[in-house]
Amino acid sequence: MSSGASPVGTTDVVCVGAGIVGLATALALQERLGLTVTVVEAEARPAEHQTGHNSGVLHSGLYYKPGSLKARNCVVGRRRMLEFCDEEGVPYELCGKLVIATDESEIERLDELERRGHANGLAGVERLPAERIAEFEPHAAGLTALRIPETGIVDYRAVAEAMAERVRRGGGEILLNRTVNGVRVGSDEVVAETSEGSVRGRFLINCAGLHCDRVARMTGLAPKVRIVPFRGEYFDLRDDRRHLLQGLIYPVPDPRFPFLGVHLTRRVDGSVEAGPNAVLAFQRDGYERGSFSLRDTSSSVFYPGLWKLGLRYWKIGLQEFLRAGSEERFAAALRRFVPEITAGDLGEGGCGIRAQALGRDGQMLDDFEIARSDRCLHVLNAPSPAATASLSVGDTIADMAQEQFDLPSKVATAASA
């Protein structure tokens, strides 16, 4: 992996962030537009943050409003992701998912999910009566369920490593251990000032994830949102209890609340995780319990949007806080659809931090948000299913760059121009 000095000359595009969206964007810029790309990453390897800490689900596009960027990018992106994994030898499994209603009040919401699934073009969506749930999940129970056979699992860290290698094969550079401390935007170039020197390009794409709002401000943009980090903690099922799950089991989401709720996910290595909860994180990139950054905490707690969000969702927020670190509370939530699970079945698992874009009015952005400034594009919100949809999102960003920067579909590189 490259981690040495700045590249000689000027690259076409400096891409900030080697998460899965940044790497997919770099690929699209190379393969669709013929641009030279230099990816700048603060960590020692790609996919160290949201990409490497998510649950590894290949989403089908069930939840998303038909016609939204989420829906379009997820459906196309999932197909592209499967093709990419086949090409690069990354293992995956289409294990399917059940969304289970356990209360009468959830049935109407499940009806809406079924409608969305059909509207978004999902194949094989099937409504199951209570007695058929055990055909697919022998240890699960509920009033009715929606079966989504196109949902799968994959290791997104392995996907990102394969993307990084493909960027290199295409002539791109990935500069690791380089924190971007400032950006200078000139009339014909953009200069990213990093901890290891300057990186120059004709344009800059900001895919910095947890720090995207800060990078945007470095370029002179005043984003209308701020990243507020939410920590999601998981428990793992004990090895001898993994048989309780065949694929994925999700509850019916409540549209009044911003998160999906605790669910069960099998991973490609055979392990099973339960979670996540969602609580305010006190450090944007701190994965240990008790991680704290004064800068990050101040950025959140002095932001009016967080207080307005808290007033709106304080009850669910309190429930999430109480569930954090509690095997018994997690197990109680899981017993709604897998009655055999006990607190003793759960062991400590991993955690992730979600980069939630939040407006000053307290509204959480639910769809992808990409902003423009001089010679720059900024991915300010890339919520789930960003990993599944990453290759499609990368194409979308490349199309926006082509339009904004007035580029043909194939251009001469800066080095040879």
C-alpha cells in the first residue's frame, strides 16, 4: 500500500477518504471518465471507520421510498456489488431476510414495506403467515413476516481492499496515514494540505465520512448540516447458539423513529451479531467505550440541531441509552421474534459509529446528500445502504463531476495534458 511522498505532478482528482464510497468514487472517475485519481486517507489502511465496522448486510432496497436516491442506488448498487465480488473473488452469500411483525400494530407498516419492495423491483418478495415463518427461521415466531430472498451478507472491508487494489491497477494512488488539515482552492487547482505534505489536483471529491463537514468547511463551503456521531454497539451470539439464526431477522421499523431497531445478522464467517443500539458518541472515531474528544463533543452538544432532535426523540433515546451494554435488555428485544434467546447467549461484540448529518432544525437527513463548491464535490450524507450502493453512488458522483467540471466521458490525464 502506498504511504510515501506526494505524487509527482498534479493528479486530476484528489479524493479525500478511503472508505467504500470514496474508493467506489475513485473507481468510477477512473473507469468512466478516464481521470487520474489520488485517494488521501488519514488511517493506515482503507475502510477503518464506517465501512469496516458495519454489519456486512447486502441490502435489497426494501425500506426506501420508491424513486428516492436511496432506492435507485440500492437496487442498482446491489447488482453492481454482486458483479464486483464475482470479478474480484470476494465471498458473499444471499441468505435472505425475514422482517417479522410481532404485534398487530405492525401489520399495516409491514404492508407498506411489501408495497415498497414490489415498487422497487425486488424479486421473490413473499408474505408469510405465522405458520410458515419456521420454514425459513425454525427458531423464530411472529404474527406474519416478509421474506426478502435477495438480501445477503458480505465482508465490506474485503470489498474495500479489493476496490483499493483495483484503483492501483488502474494507475491511481492511495496515500495512507495522511490527515487533511486544510484545502486551498485556486483558479485551476485544488491543494490538499496533509500531515505529510501537499497533494495537488484539478478537482477534489470529499468522501471523508465522519469528518466530511469539516473538510467541506476547509474548501470554503458552509454546509447546512453538521455530522453528529451515533455509536452503535453489538453483542455476538455464543458459538453454540448460532444455530438460532439461518439468515437475517429484522423487526418492522417504526417510521416515527430514525433507527431500524435491534436485529439479528449472520456474517460471512458464520458468527451472529445482535444489535445495534444507537446512542450519542463523544468522539467521531472513538470505538472504545468511554472514548472522548472535547472537540467532537463540543461540536455536537453546542449544535442547536442536536437539542431539537433530543426533544423530539427523548423517549426512544433514553431506551437506547439504557440498552447500551445491557445483555438482558438486548435479549428482551430479540425475544420478540426469537423467543429462545437469553442474556446468557450474548457476548460482547463490536461497535460502529454512524456519521449522521443533522440540520439545525433537528431533522436527520435520510437520503444521500451531495453538495457542490468551486472545483469540489462533497458527500455530506451517505447513510445505509451506502456500502451496498457504493458502486452506484460512485457512478452518480462521477456523473455530477462530469457535469460540474465540464468533462467529456474520457479525458486526457493532467500529467499528459
